[in-house]
Amino acid sequence: MKSVIDRYNKSKIEQQQLLNPASEVKFWQREAAVLRQELHALQENHRQMMGEQLNGLSVNELNSLENQIEISLRGIRMRKEQLLTQEIQELSQKRNLIHQENLDLSRKVQRIHQENVELYKKAYMANTNGFTHREVAVADDESHTQIRLQLSQPEHSDYDTPPRANE
């Protein structure tokens, strides 16, 4: 309770000083000095964390610094592990989506393959435009169908062929 009252009184005095321009300048000078000291302390702490300017430290201070660094490293490792775990989960989901898309595409290819086989069978059975089918080979397997069609003119013996000029 006493500290609350002290802070109130200090704040009240500072408020009164801010009304006076000369005391306002002194207040801001003190604030700047406090901030400079904090900045200097933070810079020194940073250098020590980086392993610089350790000469003036006692064994207890070095142990404390080591503990702080170990705690920081644990936090960094935990965050790294969390990020890697999230990335693994995202990649696993992408893999599952790609696998499903691959299955869908395989089914679609198989369906098209089956339709092609049926069309080739219909084409083999049909004898159109007076052409005869000399050779049709259908290799029916899982991945693709090989078709070799060879067409020739119909053989008619009704008409005579003109003699060749070479003869």
C-alpha cells in the first residue's frame, strides 16, 4: 500500500513540474538519462550473450549467463521443432491430396482406355468404304493399347489393269 501511495505522490509531483517549463526540461533530461542507461545495459547484456566482453564477470555471473543462454536455446529448439512439425503435417496433407488426384487420374485413364478398346473393336468389326482390314493387333493391358491398322484397296478382278509402259 505504501508503494502505491509513493507512486501517487511521485506522479503528482511530476504533474506539477510539467506545468513549469524549466522543470519540464529537467524532467525530460532525467528521462533521457534513464533511457541512455537502460540502452547501455541492454547493449552490454547483448554483447555478453554473444560471448563478447566477458572479462569482468564473476563465476556466478557467468553461470547465470550460461543458464539464460540454455533457456533461450531450449525455447528456440522448441519453436524450430514446432515449425518443422507443422511443415511435415502440411507436406503430408499435400502428399495425400496428390495421391488422391493421382488415383482419380488413373481411374480416368483406365476409363478412357476401356472406351478406346471398345471403339477399336467396333472399328475392326466394321468394314467401311470398300477397304478391307488386313491387320489389326490389339494388345489389351493395364496401361495402354497398341493398335496397328493397315488398309488396302479392295481386290477386284472385274477389270483389267492397263499394261505398264516399262514392259
